Amino acid sequence: MKGFNVKRVLIVDDSAFMRKVISDLLQNEPQCKVIGIAKNGEEGLQKVQELQPDVVLLDIEMPIMNGLEMLEQLMKVNPVPVIIVSTLAMEGAQTTIRALELGAVDFITKPTNIFRMNQKTVKEEIVQKILMAATIQPARLKGLQSMQGPKKNTQINQRLMPLEGKKTHGIVAIGVSTGGPRALQQVIPLIPKEIEASFLIVQHMPAGFTKSLAERLNQISQIRVKEAEEGDILQRGVAYIAPGDYHMQVEEHKVSNQYVIHLSKNPPVGGHRPSVDEMMRSLVDIRIKKMVGVIMTGMGSDGTKGMTHLKQKRNIFTIAQDEASCVVYGMPKAAVEAGIIDEIVPLDEIADKIVKQLGV
């Protein structure tokens, strides 16, 4: 029946102009329908109860009750897929990461020039993310919300030790997308600082947000977490997150016998930059004994081709997050169906599996 699968959207934003722009943008979109608007978080909570939307588009900075306060309450009492409407400023990036921690499934960024909101590419991004969010079961959001996060570590902001004695003996390559910032908080902080491996993380995220993600993970982890930079030499006990809009690869310098990060603006792979496939493929010729590959929550199949190639060439142990603990069971499913996964485990067991493979 026509209209049966139309996704019902609630817009929560204190700007009348933004509410109108987004409403107008979705007005002629057959797959989405704006069923209501709210001017602040308090009104937003009431509208969610009243209208039962499929997806909420949520601003952060609002009077009376801001977006983070609304999101925290919403996930406790009436979980609904939420997409954050974020600013590109650094403060906005940090707040967006916090929103993803609290349960938002994704975010869109307001263009610097607000009048660009009507551009076709912006509309396509919003519609695509609404349709994706609408597939997520509210019960899954509530289940994730109840997970116990790691406790803050007091040794977190130590400076990197000198390279001497810190050379890595293993590599853990992690690919993740939708639901990733929250999922990474259930893995990286549980890795002991004595681990003798380096971590390479590709999280699908635009430029301007990966640095805030790295800083947040660094605050709550025993190992050091940083946004990767060109020329970084891999050290044990350090996690490197690919910067938004850059591919991250690892090259081995045969003379110095060091593993060095290279960032590139090569064309997107499968629509992604950074690409998990690109990162995985770069590890094929790295002469390192222990290697673990991990595919976690996310849409699509990024990582499957690269991991398949790596699995064929190297002795790599592979892990996929199980369906029940994924926000979106796309990337892990593709890897499992390709027959390249050694173990399928719940999110809260991934860190333990990594440590058992690599030792400390």
C-alpha cells in the first residue's frame, strides 16, 4: 500500500528557521513525513509520547531543556532512534560525541552557510540517515543504554614514552560505523595499558569529529588514544583513529624496521574515506607476528574485502560483533557471510578476546 513505509519524523529545534528549512526539505520526499515539531527538549519529550515518531531530529543547544538532557531522559523512558543536528565548531563536535555516547544513532552537520541546507546532497544525506535510523529497533537502543561503561582511569593523560622499548609486537585493526563511538567505549577502555600491540581504528565520521572522539576515548582509557597524524610511528599501547576524510594506511620502513602511518586523500573506497578496506589492505605486507582484525556495528560492508584479502595472505585472527549487540548489523554481517570471521562475540567480550590473542 502506498505510504505504508513512510518514516514519521519529529523535529526538535529552537530555531523556527531551521525547523522550517528541514520541514520544507522533507516536504516532497515520499519516504519521509514530518509529523511534528518542538522548540525545546521538554516539549520534545511530550511530542515523542504523543506522536510516537519513527525518528527524531534533535538540536543540542536549546532553552529550558537542551538536546543532551532530552536524549538522556528519552533513552531511559521511551527509546527512539535519534539523529543529532550538529554544528561544525569544536565545541559542537565534542557535544556530538557526547550525544552519541548517550544513545543518538547518527548525526548531520549544519552547513556553515545555513542556506546550503536546501542543496540536493544535504537532502540526500538527511533522508538516507532517517531511513537507516528508522530500521533500528527501540528495544536495541534501550538494551545498549543499560550497559555499564568503564570507569575513568587516573593514568590517562600521560605523555607518550620514548620510542625505545615501546615498539609494537602486534596490530589490532578495527572497522566500525553507525553506533561506533558508543561501541568503542565498551572496548578500548577495557584494554590494559601493558598490551604489546597498537590499535588502528577506522570510524566512519566526517572531518572535525574524529579528534573529539579520540580525546574522549583517551580520557576514559588505560591505553593512549589519538587522532592519527602523517608519519606517526606505531607504538604499543596506543590507538590511532583515522582522521575524518583521510584514508589511513600503514607502511613498513625496512631500514628502521618501524611501522609508520600514512594518510591520503585518495578517492573514497565504496563511498568511504576513511575506508576500513583501505586500512586492512595496507597491512598485508607488514612483517608483524600478531594481528587481529575486528569488524563492529555499522551499515554496509566496508572492511569485508580488505579483511578477506588480509586473511588470505596473513595469519590474522578475526572477530565480528554479534547481531544482538550491534546498533546496525551490516558490516559484521557482511564479514560473517564472507566466511572470514574466526569468532562472533557480544560487544562486551571483544576486549577480552583481543587481549587473549595478544597477551600483555
